[in-house]
Amino acid sequence: MTPEHASELARKICDLAPVVPVLVIKDAAQAEGLARALVKGGLPALEVTLRTPCALEAISEMAKVAGGAVGAGTLLTTQDVENAKKAGATFGVSPGATDRLLDACEANDLPLLPGAATSSEVMRLLERGYTVQKFFPAEANGGAPALKAIGAPLPQVKFCPTGGISIKNVNDYLSLSNVLCCGGSWVAPSDLVDAGDWDGIEALAREAAALKR
């Protein structure tokens, strides 16, 4: 897969909804119910971070849910990429980008949202062919004003900002011309997940899906 094709597919995923839920799954038994609630609420693109022992199993369970597109977040190594692909992930997300990680995603036909924090990192990814990127960590890097400033000389790059974004500040990002969608964990708070309150999560998803961009 070429970087250009990867970015084309990544853009289609970002276009599915204004928000991509960023999920830290601690119990794979919760994965299917959580995915169904989010998809039913209008958020079909789901990012499962590879930060817990059951993350790959959770991806496999979520991949069975009709209407959803499940991706693997926190991709750091070639092995992460291969494991995510085998588990059923249809896209990947990384906090940053290295040549080895980009090579692995391209070799495994896994569309990637590569992370960038500075204009130099954005330019380097653009030079390779990646026109859709993740801006991370968004709030710590100056938030929406910083991303707007980066977009002025680099309008051809579109972003999915992630990190510190909530219902309180998400509109600041979605109003930017270089933002396709935002990544956020607020749509699946741990207390609702632990309680199996899928109706509550569906309600949060509907609120997020209705956001303007």
C-alpha cells in the first residue's frame, strides 16, 4: 500500500463521524457491547489502544460488529502492526511516526493515521505522501490555535487531533478547515463501561455524532 492510498483510506475513515472514540479496554468481554453502543450511536470508527493485555482480543471482538470500522491505536513497532492486522484491525493510529513503523503499515496494507506534533514532522510525513495525519498530543501542543497556525502554510494536510479533547473544547477543533474529525475518550468513560451501561454510552455517542464540522 502506498502512503497516498493509505491517506485516501484514512480520510474515508475520518469522514465517517466527527469523533473517533479512543478506547482503553480492560476486559475483552465488554468489547462487543461497547462497540455496538458506539456504532448504534453514530460513531462507527473505533480506535482500540494497544495499552492493555486484552486489546488485541478486544479488536477481534469489535471487528464482528456490523457497521463498525475498528482500528488499533498506540502502534509502536512492526510487531504491533502485524498483530493488529491479524486481530482484524482495518486501520492503525500511532502517537508519532518512524520509518520502520511506516514501512510496516505499508507492507501490511494497514492504513495509518501517523502522529505529528510539529510542522517539521508534518512536512516529513507529507514528503513521504501522508496527507492525513494525527495531531498529538493536541492540547499539550497548543490546542486548536496551534493546529490552525500549522494549517496556514500546510493546507494540503488534514488532521485528526487527539489528546485532551472533550465535549467542552471539541468544537474549537472541528471548526478548523484542516480538521476532519477528533479523537476522544469522553464518549466511553470507564465508569459507564465498567457498569455495562451501553444505553448511556450510546447517548454520549449520539451527542458526539451530531457535532458540526
